[in-house]
Amino acid sequence: MNIVIFGLSVSSSWGNGHAALWRGLIGALLAAGHRVTFFERDVPYYREYRDLWSLPDGGELVLYPDWAAALPQMRRALAGADVGMVTSYCPDALAATQLLQDSTAALRCFYDLDTPVTLARLDAGEAVDYIGPDGLAGFDLVLSYTGGDALEALRTQLSARCVVPIYGSVDPALHRPTAPRPEYDALLSYLGTYAADRQAALERLFVEPARALPDQRFVIGGAQYPDGFPWTQNTFFVRHLPPPLHPAFYCSSRITLNVTRDAMARAGWCPSGRLFEAAACGVPILSDAWAGLDSFFEPGREILVARSTDDALAALHTSPNELAAIARRARDRTLSEHSAARRASEMVMAFETVSSRERV
């Protein structure tokens, strides 16, 4: 298949989770013999932290500073496309949607990588700037990063005709057990961009345990943390961590923490890609609780779950042998069910199913 994507960013992992996901998916699609062209607007804040400049053989990354100037190339790409796709938070999503509707691409697809945010904005009466006034009715297929009730909400609130969940995933070639690094050494680590709606849970499950265990080392990696963040003396900060360093970061801690954004937690069935990254690295995971978590990992057996500071502290006192067994089972399940190759296969199957239906 020839797949053309208009997305947020694949070239920079700074401050967004789209890049790591797309790198794994695109790599898997290319390895399976498909072709991928990714159009990304060249913006200063991603350019400053760019950590990928080209795609592997069979793929093309097009960084365009101006939509009008890139339009001829976009039209040529879509003219020979089996699938044209627009994603959530694409800065030119509305123009790309119109271009796709006017093109001869065989299949028109929208991938909402931020479904809980999309639905929360709709419920609040706010505009969703990456979806036009006709909702998702003009797309043959809508892919959703979130499952559960969100799939029906996309149908009823945005007129999506066909919705298929494509959850987060991990590239096991990048995320795998690796040697720890002393600068990341920690009892508990947390990797994630700052988000206000994660703050209460992060304080409950990370900051308070750090205060309770002042002789232990805690490490946060991420971007956009404000000056007023409640740092403790035993908490260390890594401002930006590109994907190639994620495995060493995870593997340098006894346990790593996953905290879900509020809209994602309320929607449920929306696993962060960080879950699969850490699991593929063979590191025990402590996660907040949310509906559907047990569809991806079995609590107590493949993942530790905490609702309170006391729960988090109890997890941090789990024996090394038990932690090793939990990490091993989570890694096995991730490689079997949550790899980028598995998700790419699910994506292509959705393309083929809808394409064959459209031809009938």
C-alpha cells in the first residue's frame, strides 16, 4: 500500500507523544513492504529539538514551511495513494482534510491520536481545530487511539461512519533491556511531558513518595515543567530525553511510573505509549488506575496499580524477585500483543476491510 499521512510531528519527540508512535508504526509498515509519505509542517519549536531527519527506505518525510508552496507535492502524493490520512493536532488538518476529500486517494482516513481530548472539548462546547464543521462524516475510516465507549461517541457526536481502535504500541528494536546510566539512577522514575491535568496524580504517586523516602533518589524526565513544580531535594530532572535514551532511563530505575492524563483516564481504554515502552524494556511499571487497564496488562501480575500515596509506597517496597517476575510477564505480553508490528498489521487490516467494503 502507498500511505500518505498529514500529521503533527514525526521528526521531533519534544513535548508530544505522536513522534515515537509514528516512528514505530512507520518502521513496521515499511518493513512489511508498504510505502509511507509523512507531511509535517516545519515549525520552530520542533525544529529546535529535531531528533529525526528522514524515514527509512520506502518512506519520505516532507517538512514544509508553507502549505501553499507544498501543495503541488501533496497533490502528486495523494494522486497515487491507496490511503490518505489526516491526524489529530495536525496544524493544517482542515486544509489537509479538504485536499484529501478532493483527491483521488482510494481510502480517506482520520486517525484521532487524542480521542479523549477531542470528546472532552466537544462536551465542553469548545472548538476542535483539527476537525471541520462536518465532523468526521467525510472519512471512509476513523482510527481511534482510544477504545471503549469513545468509539460510539465518535459515531454519534462526529458522524464517523466506521471506527476502529488502533492503540499505542512500541518498537521493540528501540525499546529493550539495556545498561543503566548513573545519571538516571532512581528508586522511581517518571517520563512524561508536563500536563496540568496529570499534576494531582503525579503529586500523589510520585512527589509524596519522594517526600516520604528522602534517602532515596527519584527522577523525572520530560519537557515544559513550570517553575512552580513541587520539586523535592531527592528528585532529579532531565529536561528533554530523546527516544534513543528512553531505554536507559527506564532501566536505571527500580520501578517506573505511568500517570494518565485526566481526559484519558476518564475515557478509559486509552493506554499511554509509555506503558508499552517501559514494559518492552523489562522494567516494572506502577500505574494509576483507569477503566480498561486490565485489557492491556493484568494488575498485580503484569503491572502494579496505585490509587493513593500509600499504594505507591507499598509498591516501592515490593521484593526484587516479585518485581522481576512482574516485569518479565509484562515484557512477554507487550512483545506478543502491543508491538508496532502488531498495530501496523491491525491498521492495514482495517484499511483492507474498509477498502473491500467500499468496492462492493
